[in-house]
Amino acid sequence: MLSKNVFLISALALFTFITNTLAQNNAEILDHTVIYGNPRAYTAWPSMIRAQNGDIVISFCRSEEHLGPDGEIVLVRSSDNGRTWSDPQVILDTPIDDRHAGLTLLNDGRIMATITCTHWTVEAYQGLHPASYPPEILNKWILHVSQPEYLDAKSWHGSWVAFSKDNGYTWSELRRGPSAIHGGMQLQDGSVLVPTYRGYEGEVAVHRAASPDDAFEELVRIECPVSDRLRFGEPHMLQLDSGRIVMMIRATAKPYDDSSRLNYLHMTVSDDQGKTWSEVEPTPIWGFPPHLLQLSDGRVLLSYGHRRAAFGQRACVSKDGLTWNPEDQVILRKDAWNGDLGYPASVELEPGTILTVYYQPDPAKGPVDMHPPQPDRHRPDIWGTVWRIPNQNTNR
């Protein structure tokens, strides 16, 4: 049963709407919408595809907090091109923490979800910085992960894949496979590539299956060339019309600092179906993590979060998917109070009109103290921004 969105447009949001509507590069922001919000639920890390039946399908994690021990994977859909959204459907809730479900549309119309499940431990929570969460929250989680039923569920830990044959309404049993925030892709020969980083200690890898129903195996590993200063993670890839595969990679400064001047997206390409890759090089685009989309006019859209002032969501357009100019950047949002945001993904609603989804706290709720985060605050929501992309002849 579809329900109407509740539009939360405050004076601040209206001001942002007006200023963003007059954004650079002739981009026009049409609407900011809360797709799913719950003031007592931490919702984050969306992935989005257009299913074979035309529905726009979004998966995300719903939990108590970012590092909570018992998240679940939720799905919402729109059957009217993003105007209204369904009520949330829980598609995975194991006994442990289900965090990410990247979506991939396969050639036969099935949807593949690449999933991460995390089994938290007492030691992990005791090792967090004292300002991470209030003591009462950490003590509650420590008690939760100490229970026999949680301890006995360790076999769920790791990466999985699941498949849907009916546009995301029902899902197969889980089987082992690589996880990816925004999924992978299927090549013309039927093989499936998934870029991943879980378990690679600051590197990324590409896994391959000969078909979606075959087992995945590691195809190649991509090292960070400056591993003393950066760690790689959360890659996304796109195959261009030429057959070349482009991979964008998040790079985060060591020690961890998501506002560091070093956090430029890195890029590598493959011309042999992912077997070998070019030398990884930094792009001039600051932010993370990346999502790549080829538009109907052949250009490539890169969406990414921006975790330093002005906090928000951004996008950039490239004529060829290989060259990127920060002057072509479009500021989708610049009104967030802090860096607890991002992971945008985009679809083209119609030629030149884009829906970009992401997670971000509602700016109308005011600034919140994040050190530690207060339990009574309004947690992040899943948002969507509809915008018009600059015409090709106005873009560099």
C-alpha cells in the first residue's frame, strides 16, 4: 500500500532550496524529500536500482545507532517514478547486525543483493573511544552481545548474496559471496563482477562469478599506492559503452579522518573484463563514497557525500567517465549540521532528471551534539533529491 511522503520543508530547507536552485553549471534542484524517516531509528547506507518492472527500489539499514549490534535490511519502492513510496519492508533480519545490501539488476531481471552482516563482540565495544556513545548505550550493547543466542549466531558474520525473481518482493536464501555498498554489475558474457573491500585491510578486490548462480572467486586485488597515508574502501564500478570498466574508490586518511584534505576519490580502469587494472590515480573530486551512473545521453554521473563544511551531497558529470573537473560539480545539499551523511546513489527518472538518494539528518531539527551522540536526538533519515542535470552543451 503506497503512502504519500511527508514533506519536511522548513525555512532553512526553503532557503537551501532557493540557493541550490540557482546552483552552478545550470543544475536545477527540484525537490528534497524524506523517503523514510523515524526519529528513533538510525537509517543509513542506501542502495538503489530501477527494477525490471519499472519500480525504483531502495534498500537501507535500520538500526538503533551507526554501530548498533542488531540492524536490519529494509526496502522501500516507488511504482510511480519516485512520486510516492511504499511502507518499509524488512527483507533481512538475522540475529546479528545486518548493515549493507547493495543492489544489482541482472540481465534476466533478477535483483542481486550483496550483504554485510556483523557479529559484534564485547571487546569491540569496549575498544571504542569513550566519546563514541553514552556509557548507558555501550553497556546495553555489551549486555546484548553477551547473550547466548547472540554468541551462538556468529556463523552469520560476513558477506552474503541473495536474489529476488519478483522485483524485490521476495528473496532467496543467503549464500556466501562478496559484499558491496552499491552492488556490482553483470557483463555481456553473463559473468558478474563485484568490487569489495571487506576483509582486505585498506585494499579493494574484484570478485567474479561465471554466472549469478555460480560461486564467486577473487579475480584481482588492488592495492593502495600510498598505504602509509590512505586506506581504500567502498568501491563502485561501471562498464562504459566502449566496454571499458571504470572503478571509483573511496580513499580515507590514516589515522581515520573523514574530513582530511587527502580524501580524494581514486580511479582505475580495466579493458579486459576486470582481469587487470590500470595504475590507481587520484581524481580531483573530494568526497566519498562513489556511485557511478551512465546517463541516457552517454555522459557519466558521479554521486558522493561531502563530510566537511559545507556538509551535504554532491555530484559531478563527465563526458567520458574518465576525466573529471571539480568545476562541473553540482551541490545537491549543503545544509547538514555534521558529517553523519552520504552514500548517495542515483537513477535517471527521465532524460536529464535525476533522483539521488542518501542518508542525512533533517536540517530542520537543528544542530545535535555528536560527541557522544545523544539518544534522544532525531537520527538520520533516508532522503531523495530530484534535480535536473545541466545540458550537455553547457557542461565541460
